[in-house]
Amino acid sequence: MVKVRLASRILEANEKIAERNRKFFQDKGIFVINLMSSPGSGKTSILERTISRLSGETPLAVIEGDIYTSQDAERIEQKGAPVVQINTSGACHLDAHMVEEALGDLDLDKIKLLVIENVGNLVCPAEFDLGEDAKVAVLSTTEGNDKPMKYPLVFRQSQAVLVNKIDLLAHTDFDLDVLRRDVHLINPELKIFEVSARTNEGFEPWCQWLAEQVRNKAAAV
Amino acid sequence: MHELSLMDGVVKALLKSAGENDISKITKVKLVVGKMTAALPSALEFAFEVLSKGTLIEGAELEIEEQEIIGRCEACGKEFKTNLYAFVCPHCGHPKVDIVSGRDLYIDFYEGD
């Protein structure tokens, strides 16, 4: 019998490609966000609003992750942003290799912001680095304020969380104070933006924050 | 559900190493899984069983060591065991804590002939 010590990291292959992606974005001065949430929280609607608000000043492109369909990509295309669809064919998350492949289908020379919309899932996407600058989580008031405590990893790793469907707050049992307390226990530096993709409420602070990140990244090249 | 893709990486790494070391049958595999990863041991075990079928790993014993989350306070520098839900220093109450361990996910060793 032989014993072989490996100490081989399971996500090493993904991390290597993620680093390659990160270097690529760095060289081009593109700020990249990895947008994560559970299904139906409003990632695509938020993205539509964000594109409308930012597209004049910030050239952006989108990579849409979806298990089978291209419905979300079609919505983004209608907003006039270049978009590539990744169908994961059953996989519950995007990985760095899928993103690397998708980059070949986008003209990124004039792009300053790339949004990668991950597959709707609060668990698995948190584990796979894509080479992004910031993870951004979306949580909607109709889902309940217990999500950070149930899925802490994604909130620990994110730089910002958008609390969507804030226009419905009065009709739910969602407790904003409890949410703020919980996310700040998990991640004291997490920025919280309260928005409604339906009414456009709260988009200004979010878009300003995003535009500032984009400017800082572009200035660092 | 991503345990399947994680385990796919494990099986590939094992088969590659077994080939390099002239091992024709793997009998035991030890994984270290940090509690701060989103990988569930029971799902990893299931994925291992499915993916090792028909390979030289089939039937091997899988041992999973769960690694505790250890934080280090940025203010007072003390280290402490914590859980995923409260990254606040229990000694001085400072809210900024670095994760020292608990994020690992790796193959420690395997045994074979």
C-alpha cells in the first residue's frame, strides 16, 4: 500500500482561470461584477434599470448565465447592451472557464463595466471565483430577511447587496432592521442599497456607487 | 448541487496522480473541507460514489475532515473559532475579522496499490 500526499486544492483549476480573467480585465481597465441571488429576486430587472441609467456615461456589456434559456439575454439586448448568453446545461453556477470562453464573443475594447449575471442560486455561485472585482448580491423583500443567515457565504463575500422590491415592503414581514443587523454581523463592510426595479426607487445611490468603482478601476490602468 | 463539479475535480486529480505514481487501485481518499465552503459532506460522498464508478477509485473509502472556521481580529490580533454568522471578535468586540482557516477544500492524501 502506498500513501500519496497531494494537498491539492479542488478549486485550483478554476482559480487559475479566474486569475487569468482578472489579469485580462485589469489590462483593459474593465470593472467586473458578479451578480448573484436566488431565482426571481430581480437580477435581470435591476440590470435593465442599471443599463438605462448608466449606458450614456459608462459603456457596459453583460454576460448572462442561465441553465437553459436565453430569455434574460434577450431582455438585455433590447436595452442596447452587448450581451453573451452562457447556458450551463444543468450546472447551478458559472465557473471561470465558462466566462473565459464567453469573453471571446464580446468586443471589450470600449467597455468599462462588465456585469456577469450568475445563475439564480444563493449557494453554489459563491464558491467559484470568476475573476470579478466585486460580488454583488440581490435579495428581495418577498424572500424574507432570513436569507443572509441561511446563506452567509455569499453575503460574506459580497461588497454590496441590493434589497429589491422595496416598494412591496409594507406588504411583507420583511424586517429591514434585522436584515441590516444580520448582514453587518456577517460582513461589516457590506453596502446596502434599497431599490425597486419596478418603480426605479433607490437606483441613484446604487448607480453612483457602481460608476465610482468603474472610474477608479479605469483610472488605475 | 455544485458538489458534483467539485468532486469531478477531485476524481480527475486522483486519476492523474495515480497515473503518475503507477497506482492501479485507490483504496482510501482523505478530503479536508472547510466549514466556510458551501460544500456539504453528504453531497460530496454521494458525488464521489457516482463519479468514481468504473474507475480505479471505485469502492475506495472517503474520509472527510471538516475544518473549523478560525478568525483573527484585526484590532487585538487574537485568534478564535467562529461560525459563519458572526464575524465579531469575542475578545474586544471589533467587527473586522480575517479568516485564517475554514475556506479550504483540498485532497489531503490518498492510499492505493
